[in-house]
Amino acid sequence: MGISRLGSAAFALIVATFNGLADDASAQRAIQPLKDEWAEVFYKTPPDQQGPQLATFLVRAKELAQRYPQAAEPLLMEALVFCSQAGSEGGLAALGKVKKAREALSKAITLDPLAMEGSAYVMLGNLYYRLPGWPLSFGDDKLARQYLATALRFFPEELDTNYFYGDFLLQQGDFDHALIYLEKAGKAPVSNESRLSDLKLKQELEQALKDARERTKDRASFFSRFLSSLKSH
């Protein structure tokens, strides 16, 4: 078994618009600057230079989780940073990072399953279908489909939910159904609060649409540097 990189737009969605309960408004305001800083680092800083900044982001996310223990958003931010570190560091260390991300996402769902427009479900779904299965990791296509479908059920018009469910179907070889969701994602607006992330996702969407129409799934993701994948050689 070995370590290699796999294209994964799966986790860029986590910077999507925050959508929590009114009681979590303070947490959302506190998270927004950190979310914006993360996007700037992720999209504009070479991966091998991101480490120190990501470590700082993780400390800040954990502090916010302690300050707002009933809010899901800080936990989602933790998961984002763990996945970013997995992509930046690579190697076997990525295994531990994605497991910590899964733990944070699972806890976030218990607090507010709809936070950040269902980002926890979308991110878990992508983790389950992009990672290898047991014994190396916890990949599971059946669970992936369940999580992604749940996010889509809650937020049927959003860019992220339609794109990532369509991308999952594309990678499963279900080209006709994938095209339905990918085309719907193409009609979704770009969020002002997550403009940089959404614009990058729209670029990735163009390639996904091309692949679905040409009935091929062998493509390199725009977000290929985001997460180190673990698979057999």
C-alpha cells in the first residue's frame, strides 16, 4: 500500500455561506474572518508553505469551539483545517488528520445538522467516497451516497450540494444522473460570503460537465492539491 494524491474538490465547500441558528449569530460573526483568511491561504499560497498558517488557524478554530460550545460552525472550521493539513503534509500523517476531521464533523451534526448549508454532510460524504476503505482508511461508497443525498435533500438548490452529489455520481459512472445535478449546480448563484471558493468550484464544474457529457470520469481535479489520498499502487 502507498500514499498518493487524489483530486478532491470535496472539501473546498466548507467555506460556503454559514447558515446557523439565530442563537449562533455571534459564533458566525467570529468565524467569518477565519474562514476568509483560510480561503486566501488555500487558494493563493503554495501547499508547501501553508503549514504554519494552518497550524495557527487550527488553534483559533479550537478557541472558538471552546467559546461557543453549542455552535457547530467552529467544529466545521476545525474539520476544514484538519483536511487542509492532510493535503499540505501528505503521507501517513494525512490518515490521522482526516480521522480528526470526521470526528469534528460528526459532533457538528449533533449540534446543528443544517449549519453552513449542510456542509458537514457534504464533507463527510466526500471523505467516505474519496478515501480508501478498510483497513487503510474508512472509505465507503454506500455511506458517501447517504451523506451527500441528505445534504441535497436539505438544500436542493445550492451550488455545493448539487455539485458534489453530481461529482459523486460521475465518479460512479452514472453519467446521465450526474449531468442532471451538475447542470443544476451550474445555475446556482455565487455566494458573496464565499465568493472565492464558489468561483473556484464553478471552474471545477466546467470540467465535470464536460466529463459527464463525454461519459468519462478520468480527470484531474482543480482541487487536486487539497487532500492527500491514500490508495493502492
